[in-house]
Amino acid sequence: MAGKGLRLYCACIAAFMVLVSPVSASVTVFPAPAAMGEAPMPERRLTIYSNADLSAIEPVITAFQRYYPGITITYLNQNATELYERFLSELEEDAPGPDLMMSSAMDLQAKLVNDGYARRVTLPVAQDLPNWAVWRNEAFGITLEPAVIVYNKALLDDSEVPRSRHDLAELLRRDPNRFFGKVATYDPERSGLGFLFATQDAERSEVIWELARAMGGAGVTLYTNTSAILDRISDGRSLIGYNLLGAYARQRALEDPALGVVLPEDYTLFLSRIAFIPARAANAADAELMLNFLLSVKGQKIIESETGLAAMHPAVIEAGAGWGEAAEGAQHHLSIRIGPGLMVYLDQAKRRRFLNRWNAALGGR
């Protein structure tokens, strides 16, 4: 799809999301900590755009500032599609943009990098990263987050818990009345993450269409964010959620005994939040410091232990953090690789064909 067509599509989605959300973007400033016993230094400012919740990213920012106390950080948090549109609009208007761009919308990030908007950098830590996590030394994966099945532990017996997509489809078909209106997943038409997971499912196995038909028969409910689905499963309005973002699900499950989390045994998709330094970044030097910190072992340990997200550095995973053996296996087999393949379904015709098939599988919804 031509760039203008993609931008028009993203603008329409962004307009919709502004209508349903009272806050389009939030900006938080982290002032530079005072360096003890040192003369005042010239002010350095680093601007980060990201769709990660502030609560998830704040521990990383404050830790970074302990190592580099002279840097004031401005953090702009916005929906991934709106963030993409903002980036391009500021580029057209020659307005100041970010020094570091981070998003879980892997396809949109890949599009920006592919179109020449990223700066190539040589990072000392890059040689220790998995091949799937680095593209052209311009785009870097900073997390490893699975798509999981979440269920209500009080309302679903252990023997019923689905361990694969086929198991889930069979469970729904076996007792459709019990599960009618009690299954939830993302709406791929309105959720960029949902669309990414659904299309990646379709690339890997035809079983997704079997599952889609079963979910349609069970009156699946569709949502645009993880929290709404987790809330429904927690209070029993839903029994099962499919393809939910594992980082948020795991964090909630640690606090909520009603929630159980399953990494599907047939295969588990792992996405990675992509970060890149824009070619026109005003402070590329400090952006490179931050990116190197995010990808370092010490930065990855903070991501794993303090943010609710999930580390992707092999050394952190091997130390028993992250998603353990499942994540280690997924690095080789099931991680969504950063690269041009992510852009296939950004073509409007391919997108529409996929969604038509998806809606038909759900029963014509």
C-alpha cells in the first residue's frame, strides 16, 4: 500500500480512538537528577515516544538517569497507531520529534525503518542479541512478550484448561452454551496488536481458522485492549481470553489469584517492542546511550524485574528470568522476526482479504 494510503487508514483509526479515549497522549518530564559534588553541566534533553504505559517504563528511565544524571527525559505516551501518525505529521511539518521511538506495533515500526526514517547505529551490546531482534542495525527488539491464553481459575477446572489452539476450539465446540459470550480476544479491525497476532497466527498454522469458527460459534466478544479483557475474566463475565499480551497478563496474575496464564503448547507467538533512533533526532547521542542501556544485561534485568514487561536478552533468560524455557525456545522458532515481512498485511488489499476471511470464520460478523 502506498504511504499516503497507509497514513489515511492510520488517521481514521486514530480519529476513532480519540473519540473513545478521553486522553490522546500524555507527556511526563523526568528532570535531570543533580550530580553530587559536580559543577553544573549544560542541559541535555532526551525525548522518547512510546506506547508502553508510564508505570512500565518509569523504572527504566529512573535507573538510566542514575547512570547518566545530566539528562532530562521527556516521555510521550500514546496509542501505537496515533504515535505512528504523530511521527509522520511532525516530519511533514518539520516540527521537533522524538530522539527515540519505541512501540509494540512491530509492523508500523518496520514501515518507518524501511522508509528510511531510522538512524543506523553500532551498539556494543548488539552482538549478544538474537538475530531476530536486530534489523539493519536500525531497529532493535527490546522485550520478549508472548501471546497467551488467560482463564478464570475458579470457574474452569484444571482438567478443562486448554493447552493449545486445538484444545481451545474443542472445548468451545463441546459445550457452546456454557461458553457463549464468555470468550474474549482482540478485535483485529480496531486493535493493531490484535491484527498483528491474528495475521502471524495465520502465517504459522491453519488451526487459527478452526479456532476462529469455534469462537464465532461461542459468541466471542472482541476488545481493543488487554486490561478490559483481563477485568472480565477476573470477575467471571468471561471465562477465557485468547492471544492476550503476556507481559500484562502475567503482571495481573501475580496480583489476582483468579487469573491463570497458559503459553500454548502447539506454538507461542512472541512479539518484541521495537526501538529505533530517528534519522533526524536532535539528541541522537543520548538516544544511543538509552538504547544501549535498554539492551544491556543491567537494563534487561530492570525490564524483567521492575516494569511488568519481559526481558529478551539471552543472558537474562538463561539466568532464570523472563519466560524461562518457553521463551528460550521461542527465540529460535516463534519470535516475530523484525524485518520487511512485517509489512505484508499493511497492504490495504491484503488487509481487507484477511479481515473478510476472519469475519466469515466468526460467522459473518
